[in-house]
Amino acid sequence: IWADVLGYVRKNISEVEYHTWFAPVKNLGVQEGSLVLGVRNSFAQEWFRKHYLELLEDALRSLGAQNPQVSFQVLPAVQEAMILPQDPPPAPPPARSGPGPRQAPAAFPAENRKSLNPKYTFENFVVGPNNNLAHAAALAVAESPGKAYNPLFIYGDVGLGKTHLMHAVGHYITERFPEKRIEYVSTESFTNDLINAIRDDKMTQFRNRYRSVDLLLVDDIQFLAGKERTQEEFFHTFNALYENHKQIILSSDRPPKDIQTLEGRLRSRFEWGLITDIQSPEYETRVAILKMNAEHNRIDIPQEVLELIARQVTSNIRELEGALMRVVAFSSLNSVPFSRAVAAKALSNVFAPQEIKVEMMDVLRATAAHFNMPPDVVRGSGRVREVVVPRQVAMYLIRELTSHSLPEIGQFFGRDHSTVMHAVSKVTEQLGRDAELTASVDALRRQMQAVDDPE
Ligand code: ADP
Ligand code: MG
């Protein structure tokens, strides 16, 4: 029946989704009337419960089941053990000596993988509202290189997963189309290669190398700014690949229009395909990333400790991972089990307790949830009391718990600073008088500051 279930599922979701989520699933048979499916990690388990449980039940129903039940079980990791527990270093350093043979780390078997970090796969990429568009675009490109969006341009601040996504496309294509040639290069090493090629009179090799690939990944393209000769050469590389329907993926810390001194003809080409951004992850995504990281590294760490870390490190995923490692190192050096107190201590050198960061979005979300309302509505322009009170509470708490200025808070809510000021004084005035409001503010404050009194 599993094949029938898969057939049903396949008809109801996109090919990309199917391949990402269903292809790796193992059918573990029927136990106590429930179809048991093996998934790779607890993240996948949660994802299935949230997104595919109903679909699977429908599938069983369509096959005649009266009261279909599906459960998920995390499979023991087999393959991942090859890569972890220790993370490999990030992508190898840029080649210094032009197109000559580059040292390929022994761990990457295929030629294509020589410059791909084995950790940077789609499976290891946690999808959240901050990155789901970039993720979907990357998957679409991986699925049909050269056909979906060309070029794909991903931009966002440092440490948010641009390089990870590019490599993920590389891995995916390597697996599914082993005959395709893939080149990943930072803009810096593209530039160095070009300089060396000019110096050594090896332009032909240089051009062959970059123009004969099926997938070209160029990271941090903002560094093309001001480099005229590199821009010229990249322009021709781009055209050669594009005309042959070869996929190009570019990353940058800003959109093409904001890259200064970029030739117009390059800028317009960068805008031909799809431009998508990655934002800072919200709290839930940060927890999910930490969870996945801990699992991959076989670290058994309580959820509440992960939550504490996720509250402290808010902007950058690289730092988030660093904080986790710091906590792990601290507790193993001191031979103490993980706890919130230990974690708070481990991070106290990096983040003073009073600096505990609570982002505006987190406060808005918590407040909206507390009042049973979608965050967008609370942030929106509605003027009825049911919306105005939560909005004022959110403004008040943001003012109290973060270091954002009144104009910044105003901007976040699409209003001016005097509205925020009014909200803050309104709530201040009501505190102590309005029992319900006071209870709400207290509960939310405690929730947001859950880190403050470990143990
Ligand atoms: P960027 O290229 O945008 O500076 P990276 O791709 O180097 O950022 O990501 C920084 C670190 O964060 C990497 O270790 C990467 O694996 C991790 N990371 C980023 N986004 C995610 C995500 N959505 N899920 C899991 N790990 C992520
Ligand atoms: Mg990067």
C-alpha cells in the first residue's frame, strides 16, 4: 500500500516537495493499526506532523481505510555519521594559483563536491518564514537547472545561509545529475583567478574553466564593485553560460540595485531572473536550527537550554551555532550537565545578562499569541479595541525590553514615534488599575525574560 500512498501524495504536492520530503521516507509497516514511517531526524518528524499528516491520512482513506492513522519514527542516523560529529571547516580556501589542479579534500568523492561543504545540504537547511522564498527558489532551480529562474540572485546579511543554500543546490544537482559540471567560486577567488590568468597568459584556460560548467555558483558578488576588468570578464562568462541555458546562482549582501559601481549591463542581467532575500530568523526558526545542530552533533541538550540560546543570539546563524558550541564546551570542560544556569554562565562573557536580546518581532509574536490574534493584524492599521490594546501592549513591551528607539518602534509598526509614545504612556497609566491588562503584561514580560532567573 505504501506505493499507492506515495502515488497519491505525489499527485497532490509539487515534485520538489515530494523529492525533498517523501523520497527519503522509509515505510516501517503497520503497527497497532497505524502506518509507521521512518524519517531522518526530529525536525523532519515535526515537519511531517505539521504539514503532511492530513495528506497521508487522506491517502489512506482514498485506499479504503476507515480510520487512518499515521505515526513517524526517527530513524537511527547512518549516513550522517560519516560527516559528523565534527563539522568540517567551511568551504576550502580560494585557489590561489589559477586553474591548475586544486587540492580536493579526501572526504569529498565527486569532483563536483570538491568545493562544496558536505554540511550545506537542503536536508540540513531549516526553513522558516525568514528564508522560505529563497529556499523554494533554490529548490526549484535545483530541480530544473537553467529553466526555472536564471540567474537566481540571493541576498541577505552575513551569516544567514546564502552560501549554505548555494551549496545545497550544488549537492542536489550532483546527486541527481552526476554528469553535470558544477563550479562554486567566491567573487574574490574569481578575481584572483583572473589576475593570475592574465599574469600567466592563461586566459584560454580561465575561460574554459568558467564557461564549460552547467552550474556556476558565485558567492558574494557585491565584491565585483569597482573591479572593472573582473566585471568585464564576468559579463562575458555570464553571457556564455546564459546563452547555453546553464544555471547561474549569485549571492550578495544587498540587491543588485544597491551594488555601487556595478556596470549597468551586469546589473540588468542580475535582474533578469529571480531576486530573493533571506532575513534574520525568528525565534522559532532559531530554536529549530539549534535543535537540528544539536542532533547532528549527537548532543543531548534540553529544549529549554536551546531556547535560552535562541533568545540571546538573534541576528546571525553563525553566531547562533557558535553560542551552542560555547555552551557545549563549557559544560564538558566543567563536567556539568546542561542547564539553563550553565548556559547563561557560558554565554555571560559574550552577552551580559542585561543585554539579553529580545527582538521586536519576538515581542510582537508573543503578544499576538497571548491575545489570540495574528501578528499581522496586531501590527496592522485596525482601530478596534481588540486590536489596539494588544498593539499598545506590544509597543510598551518592546520599549521596555529592547533598546530600540521610539522612531524605530514606530517604523516597525508603520507609525510615527508619537503613536508609540502615546501607547507607552497609555499602558503605563493602566498598569495597576486594569487587572487584566496588568496580568497580560506581567505574563508576557515573564515569558520574554525567561532567561533572567536560571534555576
Ligand atoms: P552567509 O553565506 O549568508 O553568510 P552561511 O551560508 O555561511 O551564511 O551560513 C552561516 C552558518 O549558518 C552556516 O553554518 C550554515 O550552515 C548555517 N545556516 C544558515 N542558515 C541555516 C538554516 N536555515 N538552517 C540551518 N543552518 C543554517
Ligand atoms: Mg556566505
